[in-house]
Amino acid sequence: MGETASFNKEIYNLFLQNNLILTVNSINNLSSIEKNKYSELIEFLKEKGRVFVDYNDLDDFLKEKVEKEILSTTEKENAEVELEDSNIEIKRSINARKIPAKEHEADIKFTKNIKSENVSAGSIEDFIKLFNDRYAKMKKMFRERPSTRDFVSIGEALRSKKGEETNVVGMITEKNESKKGNLILTVEDDTGRIKVFFSGSKELDEKVKFIMLDEIIWIKGVLGDGIIFGKEFEFPDLPVSREIHRSEVDLCSVHISDIHVGSNAFLEKSFLKFIKWLNIRMGSPAQRELASRVKYLVIAGDLVDGVGTYPNQEKDLKILDVYDQYERLYELLSMVPGWIRIIMSPGNHDATRNGEPQLPVEKKYAEKLYELSNVDMVPNPCFFEMHGVGTVVYHGTSIYDFVEGIPGIGHDKPVPAMKEMLRKRHLAPVYGGKTPISPEDKDYLLIDSYPEIFHTGHIHVNGYGNYRGTSMINSGGWQAQTDYQKMRNIMPTPGRVPIFDLKTHKLSIMGFCDDGGGF
């Protein structure tokens, strides 16, 4: 009793020195927080402007805490067992504690996505259908916005009088600079084409730098002799304000990508720690509580490293056969609790066609994954809803087209490129760039919804942000730094897992990688 009183007084004085007064119920509940985290807690309470601290403040601290504590020595040793032993231990270890994710059924709705029966023959007519579909849907987007709904066809604009103001919507087919550095565009629709010359304020000069080839924009200007002198323009963009959809039940989705099973650089021990956490067998009480609410595991491509993806790849492989790579992936993912729904999309390293939209991984390569009852093998990109929360998952190959097409966007910072995709309402607007695009009769890369979650991967560097109500997540990966990344001076951030609360839209990050790879 005396020791407890002394302990409480010591803690009370520590907080009092920081102008924080602990209530009785907060002292009793401090046991849920490790002592080495008290300084972090104190800073959190100061930032919140607290004076009197109660148990609700402690709960807030635990819920908003986004970084995973360093694993204890015992947990590290337990995580570093072989796959076969881990499988037995994990499956046996799930106890009878309350698991919200187990109590609620999955509520997932897949919307517009490419299917094998929709694949075109790849003729010239299919290319025409693709761009006509893109233009028709983009035109409708502009019609629905009060600021851009008034426009005429390019053919009609060309018949107008010189000096008249005109508004058009068209696709950018050429981008050039004048001798003075001003932007000159060639813009066309299904009725004609016209030049657009932009020269004006410094603000306009900065804004035009974000225009890319093959995208569709709204233009306002004054008609000249076969040219429009542009005064302003708009991207299709997301609305400034809109209804945000949230889950009614308190569940979470976990977002990962770029596992690269089969690569010498695949961080399997770290991945096993992650699986152990999903099974509520690792982490602090708050982190285990978070794991108990994980209902969805979303994987944005590059499930395996593949074979023949780049020259001399075999020297970088631990598993040389692509069938065996998917077999190993099956062994790993079969340890994920059955109450977690796994949505699995391919990337450029996976066994499916390279052109986007990509079909799901071919069944012949990954039969056992298809047999798992909690797995959905989906295309890239994939549009769906989790408990009403709109989600777009895209591997992210086009990020490098945005790096080349827009000054200031770097190859190691995914969020600026992701923001431009949302502004342009298209995942890969440039045709003929670094992103191979398959000609379909519909444009499956168009963002014709208002997602709450936009998840990409590909560049192996974590990134997070929010644009007009859409949470942008790039999930890093599970591969240590490769020779290619060293050459490009890219420092990957493997093993850092984003967890999205479908009810509150708060994002938490947990780190499972302590064996190299960038931090």
C-alpha cells in the first residue's frame, strides 16, 4: 500500500511540475500507459491545453498515438521464428477477447472495374472509344460545376467573332513554349482543334505548369484568329465541399503494397511481425485494441517480385519461380485472421498483363490465393466501398509520368503526384509515357467518384495527406533498398503500415521494420 501511494505521489509531482493536475481516476488508469511514455503524454496534454487530467484524456492519447513503440526484446525474439513455427503459434494464440472486427460482417461493394470479359481487341477503333469515353465523362463533370458549366464546342468557338469571350472544354494534344516562355497549347474535341496562348499574371504562369498532355481542361479566353488567348482554366477537380461517408461501426482498414515476395530484399521477418500484430499478439494495449478493429487488409500491387520484370533480375531473387513466389505469399497471407477481408490488387511485377487497367493476377499462377475464403483478387485500379467509405486503390505506375510532366514533383514524394491525379480526376492522363495503357471501350482510369481513401504504392516511400476530403495514402513497401534505388538515391520506408479508421477517418502508422531499409 505504501509503495503504491509513493508511486502515485511521484507521478502526481511529475505532472504537477508541468502544470498538469491529475484526477483520481486518471492516476488509476495510468497503468495503461508505459512509464517511459509519460513525457510524450505530458507534451500531448500541453498541446491540448489541459490543466485537469482525467481518464478521457488518457484515452485520447492512446487513440491519437500514431507511432509504434519499439518492440520489447521478448517480442523481437518471438517474431524471429521460422514461418512454419509462426503459423502454428499465431493460429493457436488468438484468445477469446472481444474482437470488434470479428463481430461485424464485411460490408464491401465493388463499383466500376475492368473484367476479363470487357477486354478489347486493341484495335485503332478501341483507342478512339477510350478517348471519346474519357472526353464525354469529363465534359459531364464540367457541366455539373456552376463555375465551368457554360462552354461551347471548339467548332462553335471557331465560328464566333474575333474579340469575343469564349469558354471551351478540350483535350491537350500538344504543349509548346513561345520564345518568351509562354505556354501554347493545342486543344481539341470531337468538333475541331484550336491553339490556346496563355500569358498573364504570375499566378496564371505558375498554374499552367501543372497542365499535362492528354488531360482535359476547361478554358476561358478571348477568341483571336484561330486561337484563344487564355485568361483562366480549370481542372475537373474534386468539389471544395461534399458529403464525407463514414462507417457506422468502429472498424479499420490497413493499407500495404509492394511486398515483393521472392526478392532477396523482401523483409520477411518484419512482415511476420505485422501478421502477428494482426492476430492481436504484438504491441501495447492500445495497439492491440487497434488490431482488434482491423476488418480490411488492402494491398496495392507488387505482391511478388516476379520473373523477367527487368534485365538480370534472377541475381536479385531468392525464389526463382513465379509459381513458388505466389505459393510463399499464400503461406504468409493464410496466417491473416479469417475475419479480415483481404483485397489484393496487382502491380507491374505481378503475373498479369502490363497494360493498365490491369486484370487481377492470373489464377493459374496463384490458385491457392484464389481458394482463400477471405481474399478478393481485384484489378488495378480498383474502385470499391468499405462500410460506405469510397476507396480507390491504384498501384501507382503513373507517378513517374507526373514527375516528368510537372516541375517540382519528385520521384520520392508521392503525395504531390497523387493530389494532381485527384485534381485531374484521372490516374494516368498521359498516353505514350511511362505508363502502358490498354485501349478499352471505357476509361477505367477515370476518377468519376469522390473517394474518401486514395491508396497507391509503387515508389516504396510512405506519404500521407488530405485533399478536399480525400485521404491520400502511399504505403511504402516490404523491400529493403535495392541497387536501382541506390542509383536513384531513393531511400525506401519499408514496414511502416497505415491504419485508417473508417469511422473517424483518423490515420495511424505502425512500424514493423527494424532490420534496415531506410530508417
